[in-house]
Amino acid sequence: MRLSILLVLTACSEYGLDNDPAEHDLSVLDDLTDADGTVPWEGLAELDIPSVDITVGETPDEPSIPGVSITIDDDPGALDETPTIPGVDITFERTPREPEDEYRDDACDGGIFVDFAPGEIYVLSWNDTEAFGEITVPTDGVYEIWNTSIAESGGSQRNESGFVLVPNALNPSGEPLFANCDGVRILDDADNDGPLPAGTTRYVGTFPLEAGVNLVEFHHYCPLYRTGACTQFHDSVDSSKTCDSDNVNSVHFMPEQLCLYPL
């Protein structure tokens, strides 16, 4: 959890400020609910603003600084205690973040299973390198998409890698919010050294989705590799199984464990 502090400076002669309003992003505190320290404002000492300690769940006696607003970058319900500060406007915002771990085994706990048509789709290294499906969501919003691994052939196909785009009016490019190469999020081959544990799902990406039906584009990685892009994801251990070989390196987007987490 992150506490983002935004100090809006207004004309205030007692603090030695000029008449031009300015905004300063002061600091960010990780793990707010676990913190036993404070959030200092010493960074503005040169502006003659007193140092203020804000401790979660406690209200400082002095000072109450006019023109200060705090934005807590999370849902207030996620906090153990909600900070209160006299004279300070506190608002809450939820900002999507990339998951710390790209694998889960919790069977969509806290998420929603959604419909995907026409069912399983797949793409190959050379032919049929893209396929299309439709995902249906209940409301507009930003969602994490999780699904089973797109690779399923073990070491016999070592470049079963691909990526997903979801173009719509909210996000015409269809690109995910958190890319790992050239605007897309490559899902590299995850089973070359053995299958993932049963029930494991993988993070596909974070996308703005429209209420109703959204087009899903499923792309194979190898055509991108052959343009010279994103080569760090290519497995060249066996020349008969590379993106330059005639190996199909098929990847599959399955509907059974397709899970969305609204943000």
C-alpha cells in the first residue's frame, strides 16, 4: 500500500511562499498499515514550512497547514486505520499496479469468472499467428486478466509464447497498462522445464474494458521476434524448436479458468 502526499502551496506569507501556486509530490510510503514510522515533510524546509510528522491513526496537535491535501492511493476500506489531520483534505484513489507475482493458485479468489467465446483459441508460430475471441464484463473499468498458462507442450515446443491485446473505445490500441516489451506483455513459455502446478493461473495483463463484449486479440510471439523485437524472450536451446524452425510452438487461450480482477 502506498501513501502519496501532494502538497498544494498557495499564497501564504506566514510560510514565506510567493503568490504562484505550485504542487510538490512530497513522498511515498510503502506498506502504510505496517508502518511504525512517520511521513516527514522535511523536503520543503527551504520554504520555511515546519516539519510535520503524520502517524497513521493518530492526529498531530500541531501544526494545521492550510492548503494541504493528502491522496491515499488505495481503497479506504483496505486501511487498518484511516488517518485524520485537522485542516487537511484527505481523499482516496485507486491506482492500478502490476502484480508482484505473475502466478496465482487461489482459484480466482476475489475475482470473477467471465464468459469467453468461442471457447478455446490457439495460434501457431508460422501460420495462423493471431486469433480472436470475445470477453464479456459487467461494467466499465480496469481489470487484471488471469488465465491458465498458454503453453502446454513442455520441452517439445520451447517457444510457446504470445501476448494479448484488447482494443476498445476506452483503449483503442488494446495494449496493456503494464507492458514488458514494445507496448505488449509477452507471456513467455512457462513449461519448458515441467508443467506448472495444477490450478495455477498466470497474469495476462491489465486492461481497460467496456461493459459488455470486448474483442480479445491473441497473438503469437514468434512473428514479433522475427522482426528483431523482444528477442530476450526467445528460447534458442534447441535449434529445432526456435521461432526460426518449422516447430509449430502452439499457444492456447482457454476459457475454463479465465478470471478477472476489477481494480
